[in-house]
Amino acid sequence: METKRLILMPPSLDRAAMMLEAIIESQEELGVFLPWVPYALTEEASIENTKQAIANFEAFEGELRYSLIEKKTGRFIGVIGLLVRDIAVPYFEIGYWLRTSAYGCGYMTEAVDCLAEYAFQELRANRIEITAAEQNYPSRAVAERCGFEFECLKKNERRLPSGELGHTVVYSKTTA
């Protein structure tokens, strides 16, 4: 898939090192909300994670992860995933992270719009969600810019990596 400035590419071991570089660059910012960050900081972890992502992609289960590649430079700028929640509905969730040096350029809004359109048009989705920690204002802003509607606040629903109990916000887009 492509947007004006991005290529959304399926997982590949060829990009595992680029992904690791982006995670290491952004570990301080990502680690506030994403509990997997401390476990993803080695070459071995990056390769294993990528192998699992490839298996999920091929089986169309779990998370269908795409690398976000900037067209102009070929730089790896982040990841967007389409999580298969219920294929019978069909119902999906979009999750994402962006490397710190790519913040503020509108890349994630562009990627979410693209992936949501793919899910609705090609996969016949009836519902797509974006969930985030209540305090994750950048992630929430992406959902809102992409036209996802605030649906609810789930209180005491998650543990943040800090150990603090937190709330989760749910945004959705539906066909009806």
C-alpha cells in the first residue's frame, strides 16, 4: 500500500535492523505507553519479533504489521498494525508507533487513513477501533484527525509500563 509520502510494507527480516534502530532512538517516548519496548532492544529480539510478524501476516491472524517507509528517503519511520479482532464481523483494531524523529509531520495520520480505507474497502470491515492510554494525547489526536469517534473510557483497564494503573480510551469507525 502507498500514500502520498509513505509505503506500507509487510514485515520482512530485511527491515529488522531498521526497526531496531527506530525503537532504540525512540525508546524513552515509546516506553511510557508500550510495555514491549524494554524487551525489543536487541538484535535477537528484533529478529524473533519480525519472524512472528511474518507468520501472523501469512496466516492472516493476530496483528498484520506494516513497516512505514518514507518514500523520499527510504527511511523506516514506524509501524502500523491491523489487529484481527473478529473476522466474522469483520472487526479490526489499528495500533501504531512512530520513531521520535518523525513526530509532527502527519505521517501517522496518513498511514491510519490508508490502513482504515484498506480495511473497509478490501476486508469489508464493519468496525475499526483505535485504543490508547488515556494520557497518550498524540495517539488520541491521530484517531481524532482520522475521523474516529470517541466511544468510551475504560477505567482501571491497563497497567502502564511505570506500574501505574491507567484508563484506556476507545475510538471507533463503523460502516453504519
